[in-house]
Amino acid sequence: LLILLPCFFLTFLPQTSSGWGQDGHRITAEIAERNLTPRALAQIRKILGTESLAEISTWADDIRSDGTWDFAKPWHYISIDDEESWENYERVPEEEGDLLRILEKLERFLRDTESESFILSGISSGKGSQLKSKNQKEVTRREVLAFYVHFVGDLHQPLHVGRREDQGGNRIQVLWFDAEETLHRIWDEDLIESTNLSYTEFATFLNRLPPEDRKEAAAGSYLDWAKEAKEVRAQVYDFGAQRSSYFLNVVEPPKLGYDYRSKNLPLIRDRLQKGGLRLAALLNDIFSEKPAN
């Protein structure tokens, strides 16, 4: 029984965790807000009032405990295996959606100057593979913006453009400074938290690129950035001489500590910095043709 219990609980791990943890999403949003044009900031103030982008950046995770939002869970990630080419990549059905599709839809909503509410819909899966139901919600412009800010952040977490076989690192158990964790959790939260920086301090340290470099960093499309995340994913799985721990710990979990942290903090910084600058560029473009008053 003691042997079987861990396997039982691991079997029911969620397919994905929450993207960046709270600090990661707030860092991305804080960098974005510091790089908004006056016109874009004025339009966002009309939507959010006194709330900041950092404040709304975690809302999409906060609602995950509300079962009426279950249909939104697949929007946090893309599943694509190492050997799977983007040319042959088949997105999930339209009614279920994925991270790329929902970003495109949310952007269209934000560009719609005539509507103040929108309908989001998707498929919720029950405990059985056949138990699926279509759900929808009417959402406000604030909720659309909150989703959008969050999902641009998710796109820059390498394990949210994740392998199907291990569910974006959720099925890989590791020892993080001797504490049992999933690889996904380390990238969502632990690496960022290990710096002992507040999200505003972290954002300040990353918000120092000269203007010409900011423009270059922000270039590209959602698909370009998904490809980029997949490319850097190999570094996430580089445990040195240790084997990775696939599928319910059938091999010894790799022991990760200072060496892994030192190697990957620069990648974390790059992902957060680019996510923030790209979010700013997107919002500046979306609101560029709208009057400031």
C-alpha cells in the first residue's frame, strides 16, 4: 500500500501547473506597464481604474479553483513533443483551444472598440475521457485584459510549451535542494523565489535594456515566441550526468541545486524580460489607434 499510494496521487497530477508563479507573472506585467506609451496607459486606466497590470496578472490562476472556469484550463499551455515539427503541429479542436489560439482571440476582443463584453467558450473535461461538456461565459473587457496579460506570460515559461509525454514537466520528480518537487514547479516558482527579490525589484533589474535592444527583443509573433520557448526547453531538461525522472519516478530523481540554479537563472531572466517587453509592445499596438481621452 505504501508503494502504491505515491503512484496513485501522481496519476492524478494536473496536466499543467499555473504558468509562472505569482511573482513571475507580476514581474512580466510590471515590466510591461513601465514600457507602455501614454496613449496605451490611458486606455488601460479606463479598463482597470487604479489597478495595475501586475495586480490583474494572476487572476487567470486565481479562478482555477472555480469549476465553472474549467474550460479555460487548456488555454495555459501548448503541447508539442521534442521531435514534433511546427509544420506538422496540429492544434487541438477549435472548441477546446490552446495558448496560441486564445491569445489570438483575446487580441481580437481587445481591438474591438464597440463591445464592452464578450463570450468565451470551451470544452470542460470530466473525470472520464468521454465526459466533456461545452461551457461559456460572458466576460468584461477587464477580464479579457487579465487573461491576455497572464497568457502572454505563460507563453514565455518554457514548460508551458511543453512535452506531451511528461505533461510539461509535471510528471518529472526532482530533488530541489533535497526537497521533493516537480520540474514544472521549479520553473514556475522556485527558481524565481530563490533570488529573494520582490517582483518590483526583479522588474527593475530587468528593465534596463537600451531602446534599440528593447525593440529587437519585442519583435516577432505568438508562434515565433512559442518556437523560441520550445528551442530553449532543452536547457530545462539538462540535468548533467543524471537521468531524468520520467513517469512516476521509475528512475532515481535527479538532484538539482546550486549548479542547476546558476545555469538557469540567466534563462529565467531572459524569459521574464522578453515576456514583459513583448507584452508592452502588444498593448501599445492594440491601443495605438484609440484616442487617449
